Amino acid sequence: MIKNYKHKRRNDKPRDEGLKVTVYDGNLEKAMRIFKKKVQKAGVLKELKMRSHYEKPSDKKQRKKKEAVKRWRKLQRKLEERM
């Protein structure tokens, strides 16, 4: 007899609820600035632009490689500045 079990992933964490900003004293302008910063830091707009068009797997691989090289060079520059 074969049973179908629905396995839970080991690192099954609840999904985050998104970006939240609290408005204090009705200061909507300040809340909007904070929200825009959070959106930019989270990379939401960048991901939205990337998903707006199909990206071939070969192009995706090439882009990821370039981003990794860029991160590595940035880290190397940082380490050189410390010495």
C-alpha cells in the first residue's frame, strides 16, 4: 500500500507580510519617503523590471555572473582600503 505524505520543508518559515510603514501624527509625506526607501532597499522595483520581459536562461546566467564579479570586485576594493 502506497501512501501519499505531504512533507513539510525543514526551513518552512511563514512568509513575510510585506513592507509596512506606520504613519505618525498624520505625516503622510514622511511615511511615503520611508516607504520609498524600503521599497528601493528591498529591490522590489528592480525585480519588477526584470520580470516584465522574458529573460533567456543563457542571458540570466550571464547577468548573474556579471553581478557576482561586480560584488567580488567591490569586496576586494573594500579590503584593500582597510590595509
